[in-house]
Amino acid sequence: MEQKLAIVLVSPQGPANIGAAARAMKNFGISELRLVSPCDHLSDEARCWAVDARDLLESAKIFPTLDAALMDIAFSAAFTRRFGKVRRRRMSVAEAAPVLAARSSDGGAALVFGPEESGLANEHLERCDATVEIPSSPDLPSLNLAQSVLIACYEISRIIPTPAPDPRMQESFVPRERISALIAEAHEALSALGYDDEGPLQLRTRIKERLERIFGRAGLTERDAGMIEGLAARIKERT
């Protein structure tokens, strides 16, 4: 079933925090950013902090109220340290992660964060289905907005893994048999360059053994193997 998971920032006051929050989202494969009455989320400062997540800023949905932002969402969780008199299900971020992951494919889920200075007001908490706390030191309990988003996205990603890279963009390592053939090619190239195996140094053999250790330790992709083959062939042609 299709998953719908949104990060909702209510009245964010700093462009840098919006940009950093977008970056945190993209780090963990969450792409839907919703902003309620934000400051300028497309400013140069916001774009600078977003780095490679500028597309999330540009595609962010803007809403006048939290009610409007949650209209198509079945389950919402307010991230706050202030619970007051609001009677809502109360969870730690670790406890909330599997609930949010499950609800994301059952009507959609939203993670709601408040403004930097004051956090979410009671009226916002009343509109959410649960309240979530990120445990922190009593010496400095309040967290930066973007840091809170980062922690929440990380916890969610442990339940909903980030999308796997396109296998067409991945290169697997060549087998040991191929590496042995490459070592033989390199050995011939060394011979063509005049590296001899005479005397106590046995330089060509020592280099061959060193290459075996390097190739085995690092691993070689098909592209690496092709480059080494081409280099060895060019050396033999020119000597």
C-alpha cells in the first residue's frame, strides 16, 4: 500500500531551520514537507542550508492553518515537551516510530513540529492524535527545530528503510578469478617496463604480491578492472 508521510512545520521562524529540516528529511528518504504560515522558505539562506534538498523546499505545500495541513491525514503526532492539560496518547520518539510507520500506509501520517521559540501551542496539540517527546538532558532539554526533525526522521527510517539505490547505478565487485587475471596482466606489463625478477630483490614478484593485497583489500569493480586492463595493454603496446 502506498505510504503517505509528511513533516509539518507550524509557523517556522528561521529560513535556516526550514532548509536544514528539508535536508534531514532527504537524508532519510522523506519527501513531503508541509509548512503552516512560514517565513520565506525559498530565501537564499533556506536554500543554502538545504544543500541538495532544495527540491523539497520548492515542492513544499503551504497552508494557512494546521487544520488545513492535516485535512487529508488520518493520524498526526505533535512533537513537544509541553503536554499541559491536553489528554493525548503520549510516546517517546522511539515508541512513536512504529506507530507512525504503520499509519503512514493506513490513511497517512504527519509529524508536527512547532515554532522555534515557543513550540506548539495547546490549540495545535488538540488537533493531533498523539504527543511525542524526544528524550534529552535536563541540563538543556530543548532541541533545535531541524535537529528534532532529523532525530524523528532517523527513527522512522529504522522502521521504513530509505529507498534502495537503483541497482543499475551500483557496481558489484569482480570475483577473485578476475583479479588473478588482472594480476597476471600487470605482471606482464611490469616485465615490459623492465622490472626484473633477478637477484635478492625480486622486484617484479614483490610488486605483484603488493598488488594482490591492495586489490583484495579494496575490492575492484568492473570499471576498475577495465581501467587496469587498458593500462596494462597500453604499456605492452608502447614497449
